[in-house]
Amino acid sequence: MNIQEYFGRISYNKPHKDTDLQTLTAIFQHHIQTIPFENLSMHCGEAIELDLQSTYNKIVRKKRGGWCLEINHLLFWALQELGYDVCILGANSYEPAEKGYTAEINHILLKVVIKGDSYIVDAGFGGAYQMWQPLRLISGKDQPQVPGIFHFMEDDGTWYFEKVKRRHYIPEHSNNDFPDTPELGNIRKIYRFTLEPRHIDDFQELNAYLQASPDNILQKKSICSLQTSNGLLALVGWTFTEMKYNYTEDTDLVSITTLTDEEVEKTLKDKFNIVLENKLVP
């Protein structure tokens, strides 16, 4: 495994001698704009191995994406190689349908310490709740980014990660809103976590469970999403969505297309630069 090969994969060619926030931010943005969040392996009969060599080969050499366990593990390795003070954390994601957080840890994220300040770095959430820059680990402070306003709330050692929702404008829809589009200012809970350091092996059981359990969202839907310079692309099943952030004030522009089987494969190649070795069943 080679850090220069990883930089080639994420199209990063700037200096990286300093382990500072500016370099971290640049690497992170290249990472999320070139490596899709995707679970396509599960939907084309491929097992997902949770070891660094397998993850590296899949994402760097085969130019695939991955889910949080893979994407953030690869980023953890890269930041460690560069000399950053970085550790893995575990989170419980919020499930809107259940109106609560999962009982078991089901997500990994990274904490990076720079000059005594802690930052949360998470390249593996995907979709519209993907941060675009490292977020300072500070409770109660709004941190605006292009995708929206993020913030953390801390309560007795547990940290809660949230985002202020924005309206969605969909030209094809007569009412120009998702039915569940909230009023501005509504908060979308994303996940909760503690600062207890984890090891990737702590997630082996989760990795196996997610691939075997029929009732989790990753089994029910084939997902591929990628951040762009001004929004995001997402392919969920046969539905392709393009989102442009802050198209007008506090409103994101959303375009939705339903694809045929043939178009799914072409869209993966053209929009996400993914060519699958095995047949995808969306």
C-alpha cells in the first residue's frame, strides 16, 4: 500500500508535509468527491472484507467506493501515514422511522487532534448529511458548510451530531417540495457517539451482520452517492438524484430520474466512475 497511489486515486497533488487543518481539509474534500459511499458489493454477490488490504485494493486499485467501515478505515490509514493524531470512534445512527438511535454501534468516524483542538472527520455518511470539512468538536456551536449548518451537542460524555434541514425544490413536482420537507430550522439528528477510541476489529461483527441481516437499509436498497463541487449525486435502486446545494436561499435544487436496468450500469460508469466486476441487482 502506497500513500502516493492513494493520492492518485483521490486526485490530490498538493503539498502534504504539514499535518495542519488546511491539509486535512484538502485531503478530506478530495476523498469525498472521488470515493463514492456505496454498498453495491452486497447487491452483486461480493463479500465485504474488513481488513485494510482488501479495502485498499477495492477502493484505490479497483476504483470502487465503500460504506463507512471501508471509507473511513482507508482515510484513517492515510491520515496515520501522514503523521496525524487520529483515532477511530463508534456511533449509533439516528433512525427517523424509529424516532430513535440504534441500540448497537453501527457507524465509524474519526477524531483528529491538531494543536490541541479535536476535529470530527467522517467521509462515510454519504447523501445530504455528509460533512464537507472537518468539524471542530465543540458543543452547541453552529458550524455552517456548503451542505448546511452542522453542530454537536454534548450531554454527560455523549455527543450528538445534527444538521439544520433545508427546503428541497423539485421542478418536476407540482408542489415543489418533498411531502416531508420540514419548515426551516428543523433539526435532523444524524448520530450520537462517545470519545472512547475503537479498533477496526471492534466492527468485524457489525460488518458480518450488515451483510447477513435482511432488515437493514443497506440490504433493502442498493446505494451509491458522491459529493460534487456544489452538491451531490445519488443512485438508490433505479432512482438517480442530483442535488445542488443552496440553489436559492436555504433551498436545495433536486432533480430525480428513474432509470432502466441498462441506464443504471451506464450511470454508475459515467457519474460515479464505477465499473462493477459482477452483475448488480438494484
